[in-house]
Amino acid sequence: MPRPLSVFALACSFALGFSARGQDRAPSDQAAPAKMTAREDHKRMMDALKIEKLRPGADPRNLEAPNAVNYDESKVCGDLKLPDPLQMKDGTPVTTPELWWTRRRPEIVEDFDREIYGRVPKETPKVEWEVLSKSEEKVGEFPVITKRLTGHVDNSTCPSIKVEIQLTLTTPADAKGAVPVMMEFGFAFGPRPAGAPASPKAKFAGPGPAGPSWREQVLATGWGFAVLVPNSIQADNGAGLNEGIIGLCNKGQPRRPDDWGALRAWAWGASRALDYFETDKVVDAKKVGIEGLSRYGKAALVAMAYDQRFAIGFIGSSGAGGAKLLRRHFGELVENLAGSGEYHWMAGNFLKYAGPLTPDDLPVDAHELIALCAPRPTFISYGASEGPGAEGQWVDQRGSFQAAVAAGPVFRLLGKKDLGTTEFPPVETGLMEGDLTFRQHKGGHTTGPNWPTFLKFAERHFTTSSGQEEARD
């Protein structure tokens, strides 16, 4: 028999019961944000979904545990029964680009909104960008101009919550016209992501091997780069869900089960940065790419999938919640994402698939998230799973490759070239001939060693705008 809810849980469940239109969402515009720990908010969401217990996630630290992480391919189900991205829910095959854009793609987006990443409110606050400083600097040997910006998010509906988006934009000082820009989700913590478990053999590396930094490599092409700080948009923990952009839209009150999580919020912030780039005459806004690593690799893939203005994606070691097939019982699992340490990345509804439902019940999977990026060029990047300096298998490189293979039919339908093979490639053998590409590198949990390969890939799709049009500041 279910135990009775506490007064606290009842109150929070009532907060979740407001109408989907957001009416009567908060008792007062001036109310302070509700204060809860991540565990308390996680439990509140479980109560709202009437979930008594979740299955434990994979344990990478105790290989003798009943829920020890699986790194054995022979124990992985050979028939994952993935949803077909080119078959509509009523069984109609998708045989033309028009059917994809008008019917099937919206179905897939709706499933991701409702069950995986959560819905962005129909109306979100406006962002007013301010250039705090503009300075002439040098990055390596390259003279640059760097703008430091803040995106002031309108908080008039809830003045107690303040969101200031942090962004820097760096472009070549000698650019004669608008230039392409690569935007990175910047880490706000050290080399090893806090709270991200890994296999005992995993190595979390920093910037990669000695040599020019990724910023210098981008500048060498004549392009610019930008760094967006995700934590300035939304905190990377469950305790912060009543603040940041999610909390601001909810006026400080708890999330409903289909409200957006941090990954979708960070992607929203990336789109607001792109809004700014469309107003800055030094940026070729039709040639802006998005890059991120680990949890920010997940966010980069979500941003690329949802906002078709991003011209190219560099998706680094994104794992579960990113490019890895969630149905595949290998490395990090749905149950890990649904735990109190990571659930804030996802919609509350996602918890259902860690109990009582299973990953096989998911209406969509990672291959369809990759498919949403089509027909734009998308590079899936990983470090080697084994060997000296490997990043380990927690992120499931092979499962992400399989997702990219399964996304291929959508790229082909839209006139683009997929990976061209179903054979998992050796380390440092890139599948780079198509518009959807994949490569593992040596060097650990970083995108560093794959930047040269990515930039060659990107050059096929971008041409530097310098000299073609006059830049105006």
C-alpha cells in the first residue's frame, strides 16, 4: 500500500498540478524561489509521477555489485528494436522530404519535448544583450578583438530571480568582413566533470595534446569563436531548478513533469546567443557552429537538433542523454540519468523510464535526436574507449556510432550522405566523407585531438567571409 504523502510532498504535488497553460502558476510575482535540495526536489517529482522506487543506475566503481556497469558486448541485446525515424505513428512510411518536415519531424520533436528534455514555455523572457567591454588582444600569435557580453533576461514577472547570460565573442582583428563563428559551451568546473562517474580506467583530460589550442586553430581558418557559460543560464543541479531560466519562467515554483530540464535550458541560451550574432555585423550568422564536451556535448546536440539556424555541430563525448542509444545496456544507463545527481538535465517525465517503465518503452531514442540535425553537417566525436589515455567506456562510443548509423536514412532522404558503413571504425579512423561523421581519437575525455579533423570537415561547408563583405560595428 502506498505510504501517505507528507505535508511537504502534498504541497509540492499541488504546485505541480497547475494547468498546462500556466494559469495560477505562482501565488505571487514577488515570492522568493522555493528552496529544496536536489534530493527533495527529485523525491517531489517521483511523488508527482506516483513512482515508489527507481531502479539503481549502473555502478562503475564496484564491479561485483548486482548493478555493476556492463562493458561486455556479449551481454548487450542484439535487437534493440529502435523506433523508425521514417515511419509515422500511424504506420505511414516517410518517403519524401515534405513528409519529414511537415509530419514526422514534428512527431519526434513532440516526443522529445514531452518525455525526454521537456517543453520550453511558449513564451520565454526577452534577452537584452549588453557589450560590457571590447578589447584588442592576442590569442597565441593571432591579433583579435574580444567582446564580453551579458544577456540580461527580463525578470519583470519575477524580480526575485535574476538571470545574466555570460558570453564572449572573439574575432580576428584583421577580418575584412563577417566571419563564421564556432561557439563552445564552456566548462565552469575542472577537467573531470563533477558528479560524472567513469570506469576505473577512464582518464578525463584537459585541453588535449600539446600544440595550438582549439581557439588558435579556429582563428587560423580566419573564423571567430565564442564561449557561452551554461551555468549562467541554468545551474547544473536539481537544487537550482527553481532559479535560473527554468525557475524564472516558473516564477520560482517547482517544475511540472513535462517542464524543460537543464539541457534544454542551456540549448535555449545558445539560441539567444545566436540571436545576438544575427545583429553583430562581424559574425556571419548563417555560419555559426555549436560545440560541447560531455554534458555540454549533450547540450550541443540538443541545441543543434532544436534550432535549425545552427549550421554545424561538433558533439563531444556526449554519452547517455546525448548521442548514445538509451536502449543499449552498456555504460551509463537511463537509470543513472534519472537519479538525483542528473535528473535535472531531463524532463521530470523521464524518470518513468527508470521505473515502472523501461528504456524499451521510450517513444524515441538518440538516433532520432541526431536525425533532427539533418541535413546540416554533424560530427560525433569521442575519445578512445581503451588503451593509454583512453576516456573509458562509460560514454559508450559504440552505442553512439550505432545511433549515428540509425540516423543515416534521414540524412539520405534529405539528400545528404551518411556514415557510409555499419562497421565500427578503429580509433583515429574517421568516417569523414559524408555530412554525418564519426571519429574516435586518442587523448581522453576531451574534444582537443579532434579539432583539426573537425575543422577540415567544417571547411567543406563553410567558406571564410573575410573580404567578401564589409564589416560594420
